[in-house]
Amino acid sequence: MTQQRGSGFVALLTAVNCFFAFPSAAAMDIPLEVEQLPTITAQSPGAVIALPSEESFAVTCEAKGNPKPEFRWTKNGQEFDPSLDPLLRKEENSGTFVIPNNGNLTEYQGTYRCFAFNKLGTAVSQEIGFMVPKIPKFPKEGFDPFEVDEGQPFILKCDPPKGIPPLQIYWMTMYLQHIEQDDRVSMGLNGDLYFSHVEEKDSRRDYCCFAAFPKIRTIVQKSAMSVVVSPRKSESPDGANSILQRKPSLLTPPGVRSEAVLVKGEDLKLECIAEGIPTPKVEWEKMGHGRPEKFRLENHGKVLVVPGDEQDVGGKYMCKAKNPLGEVVHYFTVTVEEPPEFLVEPQSQLSMIGADVVIKCSVSGSPQPITTWSVNGVPLQETLSANRKIFDDTIIIQNGQPSDSAVYQCEASNKHGKILTNANIMIMNLYPIILTSDGQEYSAVEDQGVMMHCKVFSSPPSTIFWSKDDSSELVTGPRFTVHDNGSLEIHTIEKGDTGQYTCLAKNLEGTSAIDAMLYVKDPTKIVAPPQDQSILIGTDAQLSCLVEFDESFRGDFELLWQKDDEEISPNNTEHSRYFLEEGVLHIVNVSHRDQGEYRCVAKTPVDSDAASARLIVLDVPDAPHSVVLSERKNRSVKLRWIPGEDHNSSITEFVIEFEENKWQPGSWRDLQRVPGNHNSAVLDLHGHVGYRFRVYAVNAVGAGPPSKPTERYLTPPAAPDKNPENIKIEGHLPHEMDINWEPLSPIEHNGPGLEYKVSYRRQDVEDEWKEHTVKRHSFVVRNTPTFVPYEIKIQAKNHQGWGPEPKMVTGYSGEDFPSAAPDDVAVEVMNSSVVNVTWKQVPKDKLHGHLGGYRVNWWRMRSLLHSKQSQGERHTAAFPGSRSHGTVSGLVPFSEYSLIVMSFNGRGNGPGSKAVNFKTLEGVPEKIPVFRVADVQKRSISLAWTPPLEPNGILTGYLLEYQLINDTEEAGPLQRVNISKPDTTRWHLRDLEPLSKYRFQLRSCTSMGCGSIVSLESTTLETSLASVHTGISSQGWFIGLMSAIALLTLVVLIACFVNRNKGGKYSVKEKEDLHPDVESQGINDDTFCEYRTWTDIIGSATTQALLKKCSDAPQLKWKCFLLQITESDCTHASGRNDVCAHKAKVKAESSRHISSRL
């Protein structure tokens, strides 16, 4: 801050952006750097009560000023120096002293006043009373019993001791039981116990008055008093005890009129207690106004209370006590007085030299307060000043000078209190002192406002100017306002407002200036506010809040969350259910207390934005409550309930459950469902059942918990309400009829002794009803004709009577096997595997039961390719109902079949028809079972196969297709070979590419077409193996070698067989893991027996590798020759090519070993 001091006169400017900065008296704030009068900043309240429970008592007096104030005290108007008493603790640089509670406090009791002074003047505190309360006690006294005649009025005096208010009085017994109070017996405001008239029951020996003083935590008890009520002697001839009635009179207050003084602000309490028989009633009235607007009656109407804030409490009141014999009245004149109160309180003032100073102190109160003036704590009349004038309640200092600076005290008092105020009058000239720091930085956002401060203290007042960026021009315009305190406010900020601003203060004594920097920032804005959500209880909720803000606030940006206007702290503990992640508030395991309004608040140091969302928690409804029974009848009851909280999902229905204590005690079952907008239901009940009921509510979330059960409700026994249902009539034997039904549930018995009456008669002839009574739920009618209709009725009864009239049902007696077979059976061949069968239905009189349908049995006799017949497996198809045709499928083409047709009923099958033979048409062949590579050369491959097991007709040949499929995305063209000779089982393909992979597909064909495809893949060799075969067959040793190989093969096969029987078998994979090198494998590999096809062997990678070795090393010719293994060598193979190739290697080495021996 820069400051300049001048002595010349500076003209005051009147531009729109300047003002006079002269603090008002009420808000005068002189910086402590400037010399100033003392000002008391803290003092004890008007009274300090030395409660026994406190350790010490501080008598406070704090003040500020320049120079620093010193302190002195008076006690009861006499000088008092706390530092001279070693027991008192004096605080440094403070007027406060502390009185320890060492048990000797009475010497410190009195009225204290603090004076804070420096060389400029003295400030005075209010009077501070230090009170040491005495423990109140009732005097020790004994009381003779009070004898009172029955019916007479009586007053028990309390006379509580004096103590620190408030005082509370209680009348109790020795056993601390309250004395019962009513219209007749009540306690007055003074604590006495008033009896309008005594009765015999008022006699007791332990009437005790207790006085409580809460402020000092003390309760004292008066000695117990005994009251003896003497019964009134009877004057009637029959000796009856009678009490004479009398009109009312007042026990308190006495007389007809009284006056009451009320201090303003206190509650008005007026009391009238009357005696009389019957007990009088008290009425209240404010004369000319009726009852006050705000009032209440206490103590059974005997006390009128008007609140202290009621207007016009003063005036005349009347109480009237009356009973049937008369009335009595009392008039109160209430006068309202008030303690002193400032109407115009003297204000501290800062004035320039030569100006007039006016100090006014106007006070109200009742009685009128006495007002006194002091200067620096000295009565005004004891100080002399030529330029000071006094006019009633005003002091005027003319042509004020620095020497007139002082602290003026105005004190006013009446009998209700005393008030005092200090007014610091400073008369001085001072150059501007700018209290705001120089170089402050302000940040603001566009379209908002900013306030840049320039607080100035000076005398006379200063003129304030604001400029921008060292410009001589002042900031002006509708967007700029210079306030009375010197602050510059810019409205609706723009980006161009960024820059340095200067505040200049001038008065007659000099000038001062400070600079401030303003930065205009981008506004903070919530671009993706949280959205209202409805979420299921127990799940997790997510509330997102995406914010954009100025990058310069990256370190100062805050994102806060509030719930129902209270801030929540995510991540505050490891068990917190709230955590914040990238602007998203996660609420884990949502509960009911999480429901509410969530507010996202984005804050930077200069602005903020907020957005809210409502989180609604959905849950099942709470249990209904207040479930009660009403309108109880023998067989019904009305159930009422109050629904529980629906938790934001409307209740759709209520489910009423019942539990009975006889058949299934403890088991709750559904009884009735009612809509969700109902809260009662009439329940129809069964007889002879002890019911309990409960209700639960259902909403879209689910079913809520049940209510508490009702009390048990027992219904009387009654006849059954219903008869058995689901009656079934069956005939398991030809001359019997089994009748079964669903029995009544136990709760439907309605009483003891349940039985069933079974009634039946034939329907097709005139017949009488036959009846039987049974306890079980089945009955067998014997000796019935076969399959004739009956009418049946079943009726329930118990000891209370019969159930309703039963419904009649119809059924049939037992069935027998059909006695005739279908006629005219014919077969129509539809295709190679489907035929349509027709027949003539069996007559109804031959069915002997309910027709179940017809069965067709068929079997294959032979293939049309062979002449030999052999009956195959029988097949059956059932066609339910009354039918005369059916379709049979799944037949083998080109075959001869035979079939029969029979009917069936519930008893079983009837006789079969005559057998009908038919032949199926020719079809396409089945899949070829064996398809293999017989030989592989450099440019040719030989293929071999076996014919299909079921050619389904006469074979016409084969269709062979093949194509090149090397490891590229594109395959070669598909080549097709039609083999017209059906007995062909081998084909040699030539002109193939060397060392190339081919796919081969083969199908067998008849005149109806070709069958399913069988395929394999194989690779041609790099070099032909023909040289291996040249000339060896003519050598003599070749025959011996072949014999040795055959013997060796036999030995290996026997070893395989033995090993399998022992269970010692391992997977091929395990063998490979044990012997990964083909050349290192020995002869003990037992997987040789597991290969199945020659193709697996010749196409394996191991075999191809050995073949390549053969071409590269002629000395391996024996091994290479033996690679051409015959198919019989691998009859038991399992498909692992490399193992069978390994066996070939074993054979080769074995043959070499045998050859060396030969």
C-alpha cells in the first residue's frame, strides 16, 4: 500500500464513482494502529452466582484500545485491587480475575464495576453482582395435629425459605407420593395447600412441603404435618352423617379488590381460591374485554395466566367463584411497569477537528428512570468544559478539539433495573488508511458479479476513486457500482474486465492507494446432472454428475454431495456405503434411509453450480397392523386392518391367511385375496375350527411380511357344506365297478363323524337306488354286468346332518377284452419306407369297453435281394380313438413285410386280424461301411471299400468324387468318376500331383439314386516305392522272412489278448509321452492292437517320415519294405496312425534281426 500525506486543502470531487467514506457512529471501526479510546469488549453478566458445584468463578472484563488499556475495579463503590489478594488469580493483559471456590466466598460477595483506561479516556462496565447463595432451610419446628371439622375450609401453610429463584414447591407424603390435587384441594401460588372443604379422607399424618431451588440443586423439606378431620355429628333422627352446604367465599386473595404490579415481559398470574360446599367453580374475565386473546387456566381453573408478549396486559380483571348456593367476586387492578430501556442510545463517533458533536441518550421505563452522565467514569458535573452544553437528554460539544476526545457514559436506573452504555467520542484529523491489503487477487466468472474491496479509515472522510490498468480514466457505467464502504462491484462480468484495478482514497490530510487484480474465469456448469431414480432395496444405486469448470481451478475444484440438505462424506471409512468415483456417487446396498433428494454441488473458489435428483427406494410393503375381528357370526367374520407403508410401490392386493389348531396347527394357508384399495374383508369359515388370521400385502416388488395374528376364533360345528368332487368310476374286472372320489379335506368336515353315502343304479334299465354308507373314499360294486352304464351319487354327512343334495354322475362297470378282430385289412405302399394301412372297425357290441384305439403290429420277413425268409423283430404302432386307417413309417426299403391289426380297450388288446403281406419299394443305399486307401504312390492312390450292408435295392454302381485340398484357402476342381459295375470294390486313381493332399468321397447307387457320402483324405508321396518290390519276390529268403513275420505277428496278437484280460491298458497318448522319439521306441508297446483301418496307418505322419527315410537311405530297404503292412496287421487298431506306423518300424527291425540270423 502506498500512502501520501499533505497539508493543503484538496477539493472534494463529485463524480459518479466516488463517495465520502466516513464510518457511522454505530459501526465505527478504528484500526488499532491509530490511537483510540478504550472499548470494553467482554464483561460478566449482571450477576455471577457462586454455585457450590463450580471450582472457580471468573469476573470478566476485557477491553481494546491504543495504547493498551489498563484496568481498575470497585467493589460496592470502593476501590478494589484484585492483585493485592493472593487468593485471586489475575490474568495478564486483562481485567479479568478469578475467585477460587475454596469455601470462603462470602467475603467476595458484593457489586463490582470495571474501569478500562488509557491516556485518552476511561470505559466503564456494567455493575457485576457476585452472589454467594446460602443453602435455604426450613426452621426446625414441631407441629401439633391440626384438628378440622368435616366440611370446613382449611389451609396448610408452607412458608418456604428464601433462595435463588426459581422456586418450585411440591406437597408430598413421607413416602414421596404426591398429594392428589383437584377442584377441592389445590396448592396456591405462595405454596400453601388449600382445602375448599375437608373430608374424612383428608386425615393423614404426613403432609410434607418440599421447596426446590434448581439453580443451586437443592431441595428442602418442611417437617411433616398431621391433619385430623372430625366427622360431622348427625342431627337427623336416623343418625345419617350429613354436611351442610354453603355458598362460596374466597380463601385467597382477601377482600373484594387488590392491586398487582407486573414487570413488562413477565407472565401475568392471577389467583382465586374459594371455599364452599359444593366446591365452587372459578370464572375469569378482563373488564370490558371478556377473556384475553391469549390466556390459559391452570390449577383447575383457579389461576389465570396471560403471556408476557400479550399486548395491553394491564387493566382490570375479575374472578368469580360460584356454586348452586351463590357466588363471590374479586377485582384485580394490574399495573405494568418496565425496567429502563434506551430509546436513543449514545453512539460512538469520529469527528473532525472544529466540528460540533451531538451525544443523545433517551431512556424509557416505569417508573421513569433516573439518567446520569459520566465522562471517563467521572460524573459529568465534576468535570468542566467550556465548549460542552447540556440540553435535557443531549450533550453538545461545540468546535470539538482533540482534547475533547473522551468516553461518555449514560446510565439509567429505576427499581426494576439499571442500564449503562459507553460512547467513544474521537475528535481527530487523519489521512486515509486503507485497511484492505494491497495486491489482492480476485477471480470471477462471466455473467456473474464480483466485489473488490477498499476499506478506508480517515478523518475527515475520504473520497474513493477506482481506475483500471493504470489508466487516468475512472471506471464508470451501469455495470460498475462504488459502495459506501469503498468496495467496487462489477455486475455481469465480461472477459474484457480482466486486469489490474486501483483504489485511490483522498481527504484533506493526504491520499492512499492499493491495487487489485481481477481474473475472469469460465463458469462452472453441470452438463450431465443426476437423474431421478426408483431403485429396489438391497441393490446398488449410481448418481452421476458431470461438470465442466475452468482449468485454472483444477486444484481447488470440489464436488460435494448432499442428501436432504445435509452433506454426505463418500469414502470416509472402509465400511462406508457411499463412495465417489469419477463424478459418480455409488450407494451400496440401498436401504430405506437412503431415500431422499440428492444434490450435487460443484464448487470453485468463485462460483458453483448444483443439480438435484430424487432417489426413491422400492421395497415390499410393511406388515399391516391393527388387525381386528368384528361382525362375528357362526360361519363368517369380518377382518379389518390398517395397511403398512407401501414403500413407493402401490399395494395391488392383500392376502389373508389362516391357521387352525386341529388338523394342521402352526401351518398358515391362504384363505382369501382382496384388492389393494380395501382394508377389510368378510371371511366365510368352516364349522368346528379354531381360526387365527393374519394379513400381508403385495406390491410390484413382492409380498411383504405378515401382520401379527389375531386372537383365536372358534366356529361351532355344522353339517358339511359340500360333497366329494372328482368322482371316478373304473372297472378293473369285468363284473365289478370301482367308485373313487376326492375326500373332503379335514377342515371341510365342519364337525365330527364324517361319512359318505354312496348311491347307484343302472341307467339303461329301470332300477332302484342302492345305498351304502362308508367312511373311506372308495367303494366297489360287485356282480355287475360287463360294461353297462350306472348313475352314481355321493353325499357327505356328519353328526350335525347331511351335506347338500349331491350331483349325479354317470359311469360304466368293468370292461372285458374285445372279442372280434378288425376286418378288411389292406395295405397301400406309399414309398420305400412308408405304407398306409386301412381296416374295418370292430362293432361296438364286440368291444366290451371304451374303445382305446387300434394297434398295428408288423415285422420284416426278408430282403427282396434274398429268397430266404426269416421273421424279424416285431414293431407296434397305436392309433388312439375310433379310426379306420393309420400310417406306418420307418420300414426298410426293398423288403417283404407282414402285419396284423387289433383293437384295444381299458382291459387290453382284442384278437388280431389275418396277416397281410406287402413289399416296400426300392430306395437309396445305406452309407458304405468301409472306405480306405489301399496303396499310395507318387502320382497315384488306390482306394478300397466294402458294399453297403443294406443296399435297399439292386446296386447299379458307385459315384466317386475327389479334389486337391492342399493347405490353401482354394481347393482344386471336383473330379467325378461313375463306376457302373456294382461288384467293384477297388479303384486306382492316376495322374495325381506328387506330395499333395486329396479328399475322396464315395456313394453307392441304385435306380432310386445314390446314398450318403463317405469320405477320407490322403497325401501322395514324393518318390515312388516301386523299387522296393522289384525282384524280392523271387528270392528264396523272402519266403522265410515272411514266415518269420507271420509268426511274430501272431505272438504280438497273443500278447495283446493277455494284456487286455489283465486290465493293464494305457492310452496311446501316455505311450507317446513315454517315447517321443519314434526311432527309440521298443517292441513292448501294447497299443498295436488298437488300430482299426489301413487308412489310419498309411496316412500317418510317422509312416510318411519313415517312407522319406527309405528314399534317402537304400540301406533301410528291409524296414521300408515292411512299411507296406497288410490290412490284417491292423485289424484291432483304434485310429492312432503314428502307433501303427511305429509297429511297422518294430516289424522292420525285427525282420532285420531275423535276417541277420538267417
